[in-house]
Amino acid sequence: LGSRRSKVTSPRIPLVHMGAASSSESISGPLKKPGYPIKHKHWAFNGPYAPVDEEVFQAVSVREGKLPPDLEGCYVRNGPNPLWPPPSETSNYHWFLGAGMVHAVRICNGAASYNNHWLRTKAFLNDQKHGPAFDKIAFSTSMTSFLTRLALEKVGLVRELASGPSNTNLVYHASRLLALSEADFPMELKILVDGHLQSQAEYAYNHLWNAHPKVDPVSRKLYWLDYDLTGLSPKFTYGVVDAEGKEERNCTGILGGGKGVMIHDLGITEKYAIVIDCPVMVGIENYTTEGSLWKFDPSHGSRIGIFPKDGEDGKVSPKWFQIDTCWIFHLANAWEEDNNVVMVVVRWDQIDMSGHGEKDDFLSSNKITLHEYRFDMGSGTVVEKSLASGFKALEFPVVNQNLVGQKTRFTWAVGNHEGEPMFHKIFKFDLDLSTSEPQSYACTSDGKKLTSGEAYFVSKGSAEDQGYLITFVVDPDGKAPSSFLVLNGENLQAICVIDLPARIPMGFHGLWVSEKHVKDQITSAAKL
């Protein structure tokens, strides 16, 4: 992985005011930490998933190739990174629930820097003030333990958590960068000119969002969706935020299966919004068997709901389409063709969402395909087909963000075949040539096979695939420092590799913030 510099911890710098006043206090002095690395048998605390225990800010340099002169801005990636150990070695835990940490590479004037930053959510700041509150959702071992914890909170004997972890995704909209997670308030994150990251429990909106709102590249409106995290209701909420950041529409709908499920993503087309009702059931009763809030139950079936994305407040009534039972985390894209809505996704036959630590992880041992659905809005029929298969793992599909909701030819994703490390390759799928073998780039260094994170596409031209793919590349053994990789989006040739001064754990979603948007979000905060 090349030569490395020693770690330099980030100095304390003044916090920038970022919006409405927060009820949480700021952190003065160094972070309170357990003082030792977290040790736990659960797979999410080991290997490439193991959390890091410090924040680092450091200038970095290119090891191979050259930074493209038109790539200026900041790449930011979110993911779980628990600061405190679980209450015991036998505690259940779910990877989705660790404290959020963002990792960023800032590029400007031919120079680059790296910073990682624990997101200062209300829960994180309260832990810093009072010590860790062990999350009843993350660590419960049964429904009884969950309800006991809840009862103690209600009578004031245990401190209630103040927020979610903001650990899953990022979206830039209306000159604000927001950190997101399941059923959580969107929290503001700031990129400073020098590349430092800052957050201070400032929440942009008073509605809970799921992790994947969509920004329409034409209207610049943002569309969000959420589900009932308690699982007690089959309702979902849906909303629209206009291009200036003003809430325009807030609605509710009922899921087609009549029960509460996890809805991780949503889709948009020119006229429609898409809600996914797949059988990862939500409910505290799942702790008894799953050690987790979520449970895959194929008897619930799978269905897709489609409804007009714009309109008045009130109720939305999706047109429901039954599909073959499966699980869907992520859409690549969706669009309209005549009277059909076309949706391309990564499709799982099934998924183990339990919090038990005995399994290796929840990403492997499954049949996962790139899949297409065509929904006939007139007849109510659906045609589905596999576009690409034969992967041991495949996830994180991305498209050119200038074409969200419009027909796209290319989709990029990360995956691997049997015998390769998790997400060893970055794939490029040509949907016009879906029967052909996809292009791929294998992540290696000095002969060692490495693991890629989600590869985000940065558009830099009129052609759909003209631009760069950017990602972090990590050691699958979880030992060596990581690197930042830039690929040519057209031919998947490496353009440059930057060695980083720290190891980056496996995480979730990233975002490229252009130089203009970096400046705009700083200017916007200064006006508040």
C-alpha cells in the first residue's frame, strides 16, 4: 500500500454557527473516549469494519498518476464508527446503528488533504457530556430487554437518546450539506475551505427522512420518504422541498402489504415517485429471535408503489405492483418510457438482517443481481428481468446524477466474484448491452487484492459517462491505511491514487461536493 506518514490529530478549531439553535452543548477540549480499542466478537467490530478511534487532519499527496485539474471540491463518505464499546461481549449489535463518522478528501489548487470527523449528533454530544447511553435499539438482546429499557427511560431512570446516528448517506441541497440515516432528522455538516469538517447537532428540518432522498436535476426539488421505525403502523411519510430549501409538500400513504417495513431508498421519474415495500419487517418483537429491529419475512411478499411526485399536501395513494419476493436496498435509477415506468435496482433474493455476531457479515451468501422492472401504468402489469448476475456480492449502484429520473444507459456498482475480497471490483454496466460482460476495475496494490467503497460518479462533460469515479479503497484485513482512487468513468482506467494517513472502515455512501458548492455552503452558513 506504499509508504505512510504518521498520524496527526486534528486541532480544535472554533465551530461555525450552522442554523437554528441546538439544545445540545458543544464539545470543549478533546473527545471523551474509552481509552482503548473496541474489542467485540461481532463481525462489525472486526476486520475491515472495525472502527477507528481518532480524528485526523493531514495534507496528503498523490502516489500514482496525477490529480485531474478539473476535479476541485471535496469527496465526503459516511459510515458507522461506534466510539464506545457495547455493554458486554454478548450484546447484540447492528452495523447500521453505530455513531456516524464522515471521511473527506479536500482537493483545491492541485493540493489535497484528509479529515475524518465524528458527526456531532445530539446523541453523540449527550454521550460526551454524560458518558455513553447504550442504545436500546442497537444493543437489546430480546423484546423484554427493549421494553425494560424503554420503561426506564419513561420514568427518568435512564437517559433517552436524543437523535439517530446520521451515519448512512449525504445529500447536498439548497446550499446545505446534510447527513442522513434511517428514520432520522437530516443534520447539517459543514466543509471548511481548508478541508476540516464541522457539525454541531443542527437539524435542517423537523421531519424524519429515510437515508436516500432524491434531488430532481431539472427542478432542483428534493423528494424524501420515511417509514415507521416502530413497525406499529403501515404508514409512510413523503415530502417535497423546493429548490430554495422551503418545505413544499408533506403527505402520508399506506404500504400495499399493510404492515411496517424498512424502506431504505425511493425513486423518482419525471412525473412519479416510487416507494418500495419489500419484506424486511420492522418491530421490537424481532429482538427475541433476530437480536435486531429488522427481520426478513418472505411471506410478506414484495411490491412497488408508484404515485405522482408533485401535488398538494395530504394523502398519496400509490398504484401497487406485485413483484417476485426479494429485497431491494438501492435503486440505480428510474424513468418513464411511454406508459411504462422503468426501474433498475440491485436485487437480493433474501437477506439476514439479524444483530447476531456469529455470522461473517450480512452482505454475502446470497443471490444478488442487477435487475430491471417495467411497470405498465395502464394495465397494472409488471415485467422483470435480470440484467447481470453471477456475483458473490454486488451493491451501491450509481448513475450520472444529472440524469436522475431520466433514461440512463450506464450504471456503476461495486462487487466481487467467488474467491475475491468483498467489493474487490468496480463494475460498469451498459444497459444497452445487458447481455455482455460488464467492464470492471480490480482494486489491487503491490499484488494484494483490496476492497472498494461505493464509487461515486462525477460528471465532467456532455457524454453520460464522461467524468470520474471516486472512492476509498481499503484493506480487507482491516490493518493497512486506506487510499483515495480516481478512475476514468468511460474506460475504468486509474487516473490517480492518493495514500491516506489512516485506515477507513467499511461504510456506506459518499458524495462529491464541487468547489462552487463548497463555497456556497460556507456563504449560506455565514448569512444565518
